[in-house]
Amino acid sequence: MWVYDGARRLEYQTVLLAGYAITLQGGGKRIREVRHPRLAETQFRSPQLALFDLGPDEWLLALRLPEYAARRRGAPAGPVQLPLLLDGGAAV
């Protein structure tokens, strides 16, 4: 996978498989937008049958996921393991 000049290219053995235009955000670390998909014809074939019959303009490039939520800190949920021995060393 290569990213340069606002384009992303997927290659295998230096053969272009797919390409599309992207817009980056966050100092170039995150993809903001994906546009203009181009699927290249190659000699590589998958032995797996297609799950969906998609036209050349219908294939999915990426799915936007919701932003990660911050973890809540606090008491653990559920039961808590009590210590086996008390401070004096006697069994509970």
C-alpha cells in the first residue's frame, strides 16, 4: 500500500491492483475522505468465488468506523477477588 500526492495505490509484486484519491487529516496520519475508486485488471485471480456481484463503480473501498471512545477508569465491574490471607497470615 502506497500513499503519495493525495493518492493511495494497492500493489502486489509491483503490479497495481487498485487506486483511489484520498484526503488526509491529523498531520497526514488519518484518512478523511476516499474518492475516485479505480480497480485495475491484473493476471492475479482469487480462487474464492465473489460474494457479491458489484459493478465497477459499486465496490467498497473502506468503511468509516465511529471514533474510539475513551476508556472509563474506576472500580472494576463484576465480582472482586478477595485476598486469601489476612494481614496476620491466618487463612480466611
